[in-house]
Amino acid sequence: MRWLALISAMMLSFSIGSAASQTNASGEGNDLPQLRNPAEETIEIGLSTETIAIASNFGGTRLTIFGALDNADPLIQRQGRYDIIVVLQGPARDLVVRKKERYLGVWINAISETFLSVPLAYSLASTRNLQDIADEKTFRQLSVGVQNFYLTPEEPADTSGNIPIFAEQLREMKIREGLYTQNIGAVEFISRTLFRASLNLSTNTPVGRYRVRALLFRNGVFLREANASLEIVKAGLEQSIYDAAHKHSLLYGLFAVFLAIITGWIGRFLFRRD
């Protein structure tokens, strides 16, 4: 009888615990507030166009990127502690940086460094100054910022000390060419959850496939990243010439030489003096 009473008490306790669990799971009878996941915000982006055609009259353009912030914390929004950085980079190529030296009155190429998979163009837009969004270590880990993404040398074991110098010179050359840019304040919220970013593409923008990154920060902490792709192509006669130069390089070179000879002969015939 003692065993039967003990088993009955255990079964009664189990049934009460199960009922309490079902009540809590359904949300009824639970007065405690549900805690939010501190990193449940998500970000989505869309491009104004997925293909940009470059013709002979191309003078640069502006790319507009729209995005939405979901599951945002209203308190953080009112405090303005959400920051967004948008990056457009690509295409990647191996680049050689050479140093010229004067020898016997003639400038010649001296030492050089090769860097692998370097983005030919890099444009950044942000809500605020980068130092006000996060620390430099975070940006280096995310490869965000003209001065923060890593340039991979072909010979990383080189101990001459030239790699950092040549890497800095490569960045400065790209900045002077207008291919590496940072536009502070070019990302703005147009509503509580929608934002817009504007990136300028220069006249010498290389053709190829580009990657668009949108990074979300909250109180200096990186949360999410959204990605999209963009294709920049040549159009019309420029595209035909570009394809001929890359697919039939020998014939293209011979035709260029022949055209130069014919043009010179015609010019000499038209402007000759009797």
C-alpha cells in the first residue's frame, strides 16, 4: 500500500508539472515579459539597377541602393544608434606596383611588388564617420574602409619592408584616379525602417562584376550583412571593340597597325605640299 501511495503521488506531481509547462508554452498565465534576442535585427537591400551599360558618352553615374531594417528596437531607433555602411567593390585583378628611378638621365622601372585580387574600384557610403560607428579593429576584420581592407602580396615572406610602402602607394593612386572613394553621410534613413544609399561611379569605372555589401551596426557592434551583385558592361561599338581586343588579340593588333598606316598615308596625301 505504501508503494501504491508513493506512485500515485509521483503521477499527480508529473501531471501538475505538465499542465504548467503547457500553460507557459501557450503564453497564458505567464506575466513575465518575453526577452528579445539582442541580435535579431535583419537587413535587406535592393539596387536601382542590376546592370550598368557604359557607352561612348558615359560620364559617370550614381547608383542608388535601397534597404530595409527589420525587427529594429524602437528605443535604439529613437536614440539613433543604428548605423549602416554600404560598400561597392570589384572586380578583382592582380596588380603590379613599380617604383621608377632615374638612371643615366633616363627614368626606368626599378623594384616592384605584386598584389593579388585587388579590387579595381571601391566605394563606401555610411551614415556617420567610421570612427564614430566602430573601432578600427572591427573594420579591419570586416575589410571595410579604403585603408582597412587587406592587400595580399604575392610574396608575403618578403622582409625588405617594401610591402606596406607599395600598398599605401597603390591606395593613393586609386584615390587620385577617383576609383577609391568614401562618402560620409551618403546613407540616410527615409523612414523608421527604410534607408537609402548613394554611390558615385566615375567615368573610368572598370567593367566587370561588382559586389554590394550593406553592414548593420548597433551601438558600435556589428550585427548583420546583406549582399547583392552588380554588372557593369560596355555597350554598342565599345563592346564590340572590347570583345575583339580580348578574344582576337593578334588580329586586333594587326588591324590596328594597318589602320595606323592607312591613316598616316591618307593624311600625308591630303596635306602634302606641291
